[in-house]
Amino acid sequence: MNDRFEGFLNTYLDLEQAYDTSGYLRPTLMGCSESYVEAVRDGFTDMLRDDSFGVAEYERLTNIEFPDKTTLRHYLRHLYAYLFEGAPEQPMPPE
């Protein structure tokens, strides 16, 4: 996992920010440099491919608890679709 991606998770998907699904996240990310956006995209891709990445690692990075790996993966796939594939809404992590 690259440092820029970890920073993105810590800054924009932490416990205080992740529940704000008002639509700021994608335009904020896309307003960053192309290299930063690419690092975040690569980070998501790597994380989604890594079967060993789970709820403990995500909680360490964001302070958000997921009930299980399946729920986390579902959330991350939808978040990727929102950020990079034009999905209309940012997903909400579990409450």
C-alpha cells in the first residue's frame, strides 16, 4: 500500500469524514494532481486484489469497524465505483 493512499484513507475516509456522503469526496480527489489520483486509484486496486487485507487493517487506517471482510469488500468496491467509475452516490460505511 502506497503512502499517498494511506494518507487519503487517514484524511478522507476516517471516522469523522467517511460518513459525510454529501458529494465532496470525488471532486476533492479529482482536484488533486494526476499523480496523486493515480496513487489513490492504484492503492484501491491493490487493496481490492489483496485477499489478506481485512477489517483489522482498515480499522487501523480509518478507525472504522466493519463487521466482516465481506461487508468491507462490498463497501470498498462501491467506493471505488463512486470515485473512479462515475457511480452516482458515495457509499456509507456501517454505523
